[in-house]
Amino acid sequence: MWLAIAMTVLAATGNSVGKVLQKQAAGRLPRLVLRREVVGQFLGSRLYMLGMACDLVGALLMVAAFAHAPVSVVQPVSAVGLVILLVFSHFYLAERLRAAEWLAAAI
């Protein structure tokens, strides 16, 4: 059970870090439209692809966690990813959070 909880926390962290890296990379890339040259720029961005890789590893860890524990345990623990995303976005992307947002994360 504890292994599944640890995998879930790592999975949520991977998903959150991946999203932040993708957002940072997307800020440097053109607006995403389904044109070959634009999609190619996203796929050629090392930062964007690193974010995709973190997200994929997180997803694989989540599948492994579900194999070791019931959904009623894994799913609530995965909510920690939202808090990780909030904190990581604040410090890494320098996004400013209001007191209500910090309070929501603490709750």
C-alpha cells in the first residue's frame, strides 16, 4: 500500500512538473495551430519534449500505483499534484498567487 502511495505522489509530481515545463516552452513558441511547421516547432523544443516526458512518466507511475492499490486510495492521494503544481508554478514560473489560492492549497 505504501509503495502505491509513494508512486502516486511521484506520478503527481511528474505530471505537475511536466505541465509547468510545457507552459514555459509554449510561452516561447508560436500559438499552437495544426500546421506542420508549428507542430514541428513544438516537437523540436527540448523543453516542451522534456515536459511531455515528465508527464508520460507520471502517467506510467499512476498506472503502476493503480495496480498496487484501490482507486479509493490512489485517486485522493493524486490530488497532492495540484498543490505541487501550485507551488512549482509559483517558484519556477514566478506566478503570483493570492492569499485565497494559498489557503485553498493548504486546505
